[in-house]
Amino acid sequence: MKRLLISAAIAALPGMAMADAKADEIARLKSQMQKLQQQMVELQKAVDAAAASKPAPAASAAAGEDANTELKERVANMELKVDKLNTASTDGPLAGLSVTGYLDPTYIYNRNNNSSGFQFLNHQNVYAYSNSTFGDVYLDIKKTFGVGPTAPSAEISIMPNRGSGNTLLDGGSGNNIVNTAVINFPLTDTWTFNAGLMNSFGGYEVQQSNQMLTLTHGLLYDFSDPGSYVGAGFNWSHDVWAWKFLLANEQYRTHANLANTGSNAATGNPQVKSNNTPTFTARVDYTWSSALDLGWSFNAGRQTLLTSAGQSANPVPATNGCLAGNVGFGYQCVSADPYSNYFFTEADASYTLGDIQYNAELDYGQQQKAAWNGGSAQWYGVSLLGHRKWMTESLGKMGATLRYDYLNNSKNGGGGGGVALGAGGYDGVNGFGVDPACVASGTTDCKGTNRMALTADLLFFPTDQFTLKFEYRHDWASQAVFLRNDGSMKKGNDMLGAQAVYTF
């Protein structure tokens, strides 16, 4: 009977072990092998004892020897398979490869548009607070070459419809499914070299829906913090400090930007000017305690001046609006240079303890000659977020989030940062710019709008992979710059949203 039980266990084991080549499967296989080897020792003792006893049990002793030999062969085969699995997991073509991501179909009701419907795989390259990075498929593909803290890696994130490649890169021209693409090359345990396309370092918010505690992003993320960069830099971390440095193109540009500055008088060929000034950005984080992180970042460089382009929420280079008989740049075509100095800084804090999380952020930014009236654009704001989770008997794990945002963009009519104004001096979708009534009066001293938003979310966590979000958001402005579906202008807007996020 003992021989039958051992043989049955051995017969079932290889199929179980080969079902998955992951590290935990290899560990489980090794553990079971150790148990079998112990059983081999016990069986050998039994065989030796039987052989040393009376001659009558000789047949039984021979059978035990056969069983022991067969057991050794099977264990040897299993050891060979474990070696192959170990080799494949560290040196094979799939070694160090991970593919993760999520899907987040979203339903939005927008009062000003009087519209409602699902937003998913929406290949529309207009970026707005009501149509930002949600409602898409997100894939993160990472390949690590080797093991340990100094192993280099390459990582690509793909968002075909709502990522940076489709909505923001190179003026929001679209048709680019790549969201980020980064090479990580550790030099030591503390220093790492990075190069590629990466998101900016500013603020406490992240891009991915499965890491957000709200459905929509805050005003600072959408309209104040810098966007993505193509460049190279270094990360450094030790103990409670961490630094990031990056030298890059101006934000949103995958190449050195060229602007048409006119035409050559002799040949008639176009003249262009490139933004050769790199942008320098950095961030430092200090881990005050296991619960509290304090961060600060800044950006400095030169940025393309924007001009009006209808009611689009996308930044558009000035070259398609000011060159018709007037060589100038900016909203009012008063700048002789297509680029101007840009500076941004922010400080943020994150406190997480158990089921409680608090976030805060303060922003300040400016860009010369980028405001609506041709002067310098200036913006500053604050974002505060509180979140709590709890357990219920009937609905399981739940959470609630409350966020308040304020963004001041009144100087010189507004503009700068992530704010792009239309031909009338306002963005009726996102609620920025000057009051149309002020523009109609003929004055040149119209103030830009200050924006506020209050967002409340209720979250449900049926499983570790699945999250449901329900959001109510109220946005309002200091002036009537929100455009309604009937053509009237209002000071506010309301949205209701629902989102299902499945992470894999």
C-alpha cells in the first residue's frame, strides 16, 4: 500500500509542476521533491530492514528495491525539469518580461453639453477635463535584463486613444499609441540612468485610472502641471531622500520643434527657427515617515507660444494663425520669437496610513508673452484630496474621496500652462479665458478666469482587480466662460460619471 501511494504522488507531480514556470511553482516543486526524497530514505530503511530479516520476505524486499530505484529515477527527472525551468526563468526569451494593464470603460453625463453616454476607446484627440485619460485600454510592457537592483530594463506603456501620444504629443496630432517609453540603466545601487519618453515629475496625481482615487483628474493635473517629456537624465535614491533630473525637449515634443518665421526674400523659400533650448526638470522627495512623503519639483526652459484655433482644447503652434501678412507669434501676434521662457514649480505632500490618505499640492507657473493680451501668462493653484476606505457586511470594501481644486489664471486675460484659448479668447469646454462680454466691449484689459472644482467619489472594491467608481463633479468659474449646448455662456458645469476599472 505504501508503494502505491508513493507511486501515485509521483505520477501526479510532474504535470502539476510543468503547468506553470513561475517562480512560486518552481519553489513548490522543489518542496515536494524534498518530501519525496525523505520518503525515499524511509523506504530504503524499510527495504534494508526487510532484507536483514527472515528469508521469507525476500520477494517483498526485492519489490521494495524496485520501488526505490523507480522513485530515484523519477526524482532525477524532476530535478532535470526544475533546472530547465530555472534556466528559462532567468535566461530564456521570456525571462524578466511582464505585461500588466487595465481597462476602464466610463459613462459620463455632461450638463453643459446635455450629453450622456459611454466613453471607451474614444479616438478623439481633444484633451479636456471631461475627456482626459479615462475610457481606454492601458498596457505596460516591461523587460528586465538580469536580476537584482542593478539589472537594466526597458518599459513601454501603450494607451491607443487617451494617452499622451494621441492627445498631447506634437500638438495633439494623434495616431500615436505610445504613452511612455523609457530605458532604465542602473549604474550603482543608488544611481540610475534614464532616457526616453516619460511623464513629468510634478504633482501628487498619477495618470493611470487604476491608481486614482477619483474618476477625473484635478485642475492642476490637467491645466497647471507640465506634461510629458522626451529626454535623458538620472535618478538617485538613498535612505529617505530621492532625486530625479531630466534634460529634455520642451514638453509634448518628440523632436526639436520648428516654427515658420516667414520666407526668404531672394528665394521665396520658408524660413524656420528651432527651439534649441533644452528644458531642465527635477524632483526631490523626502520620506518624513512611513506615512508621510514630501515632494518638490520645478521646470525651466523655453516653450512654443500658442495661438487661437477655434474652440479646440489642444495647444496649437502660432505658425498657423499669425503669418497671414503679419510675422508675429502669440495670441495677439505681438511676439517676434515663436518661443518664450517658461518656468514652473510645485510642492506636494502625501500622507497614507492604513485606510486613510491625504494629498495636497501648491503650484506656480509663468510663461512670457503667452497670455491672451500678449503679456506674460501666470497661474497658481492648490489641490486638496482626502480619501478613506472601510468594510461593510453587505457591500464589502468601499471607499470615498473628496477633492477641492483652485486655479488662478486671471493675469493678462489668462493662458499659459495647459490652458489653450480659442479665437474668442476663451475655452468654452474647460472654462478658461476672458468673458466674451468684455471682449465685445472693445477693452484690452480683460481679466482671465479663475477656476474651481469640487469632486466627490464613491468607490467599491469587489475584488483586488476590480474597482467601481461613481463621481459627481461641480466646476465653476469667476466669469461666464462655459459654453452650453444652446449657445449661452454660464459660470459653471456639472458632471456625473461611472467607471469600471479591471486591472490585470
